Amino acid sequence: MKKSIVLCVCVVLLFGASLLFAGTPPKGEATKAKGGGPFTLAWVPKGLGHPYFISCYEGAKEAAKEFGDKIFEVGPDDWSVEGQITVIESVIDQKVNAIGIAANDMDALAPVCKKAMEAGIPVVAWDAAVNQSARVTFVNQASFEGIGRGLASAMGEVTGYKGEIAVLSATPQAPNQRKWLSWVMEELKDPKYKDVKLVDVVYGDDMTEKSYDKALGLIKAYPNLKGIIGLSAVATPAACAAVTDKGLIGELKIVGFGIPSTMKDYVLEGTCQKFLLWNTMDLGYVAATIMHKCCTGEFTGKVGETIKLGRPTMGEPDGVYEVTVGEDGDPYVLLGPPMEFDKSNIEKWAAIF
């Protein structure tokens, strides 16, 4: 029987976040930002229903509860740029106080995000940035270079630095995947990868079934393929499912991103040797905290500006973050280094998120 691809996960909360409400707020419920709130926050993932974005939202709800804000999640069912644009237009009309978005395309979404900013609604990007001119700041889950080089290095280790490899990504337009991929390719220029050949990069649009089909396509097209790098938390388990269904466990190596609770079985059975991820609930918590403080005027996104959280995070045990500047000159708030998961720690973390 074909092994099913996990579509949902029960998220165990680290810090007691509880559900505030989901869906679209009643008409007229959002008010103009005044004083300390409470505020109405629109949380816009790339799409709805995936464990990665579910866990990010749990962290966002924790921050909203801390401040007494109302937060709701709204996103495109088809995970499209056009769907996100429609969503942003809708929440502008509802006069929400702030928008937090994981952008499917940093440039295509810039005009509608600028429209929100011009209407007095601060936009905070998280997970995947919108153009710098259309947001207050971006909460970057880890440095692009660190992730890209880390994934290439992990693949080199598990394949013995030999053989054909491929990359399964989300969409060609996704800003974070594009930057990670560029650093994967940069790392592969190192002489130690001289016997490693990147044969293809394919895109599953961050859709589970499509990503699974793309992984099967790679397996068919390249019979000597030794490894697949999954560049999203959708791509990696989809590639694992394809490898498992084709009976290639141990022969075709998988590294990438994933949610521990989703990846646990694949790691323990040897389908995925190792994967990376940041603390997704911390990502949501930091972004929603910044959204609130944008509304109060406590945060403006200037380089060197700091923000104090209500609790520690894995990236900053003292709970203080500073706006820094990335390698491309774009300022952002850096969450911290990614975590690495393998058989030694997967069971512990799978019980957490």
C-alpha cells in the first residue's frame, strides 16, 4: 500500500499558546491603531493547511494572546501569488491593524503591500520576504548563506561527496528558495564537491502531491541519482515518500527542510539522513510581536533598532533581537541559526513540534 504523505500534524505547544480565533474577522471589528491596542492582526501564510505554517501560526497566536490582540489566519487555498494578492486586498478593506505575510513572490506582492502601508497598515514579512520598499521589516528564519551551504554540506556528507544530485524546490519565484538555491550552488563550487554533479532543479509549487510527482520524475529521469535536496518543508517529506514507495531507502539519500513530527518516521527508517529547520513557533512568535509593536509605534524597522520579547527564544535566550543587514544590503531581524535533526535527536523534537 502506498505510504501516505502526512498532510497535518498535532502541534504540541512549547509555551502554552492557545487558539484565539481563525478565519475572517466580522466586518468592522478591526479598528485604527491607537495606543497600546488591542489590535487586529492578519496572518498570511503562503497557503493553508501545511504543518509548517500551522506551527508558525501557533507561535503567532501566543504573541497575540500575550498582548491581548486578535489574530486570524487567511491565505490562498491554491498557494498562488494571485491568491495572496486577493487576500491582502481583502484585509486592507477590513482595516486590520497589521499584516504578517510569507510572500510567494517578493516583487509581485510589493504593490498590494505598499497599498497596505500607505493605508497605515504596517506589513511585516516572515519566512519569505516581500520587497524591502513594501514592508516595515522581514523576520528571517536563518541566514540564506548558512542554510544553502548547510544543505549542500549535508548532502555531501551523506553521499560521500560523489554522484548525481537534484534539488526539489517550491516555486521559481519564492524569494527564500531562490537565495538558498544560489548558496547551494555556490557551496558546490568547492573542490571537495568535484565528484558531485547537480543534474536538475525542479519545482513542486509547495504542493504535496505535485512535489511527490516531481520527485518520482527525478527518480525516473536519473536512474543513477544519489541524492535529493528538499528546499521546503513540503518538498522534503514528499521526496521521502517517493523514495520509500520506490523501495530506494538507503540508496537515494534525502536532506532538506522538515517539521520534526512530520519527518520522524522517515528519519528513523533511514529514508532521510538529516534535515534542517529553525524553531517555527519562535518564528511566528517573533513576527507577531513585531506586528504588535509596529502598531504601538515601538518598532520602526531601522537598522540597529532592538526589540524585546516577552520570553526567550532558541535564537536569543535573553529575548532581545536587533535589526541587522543581510549580505544583499537588505535589513531584517535574524531569528538565529538553523537546527539539525537526525536519528540522535528526532524523537525528542518530534514530541515538541
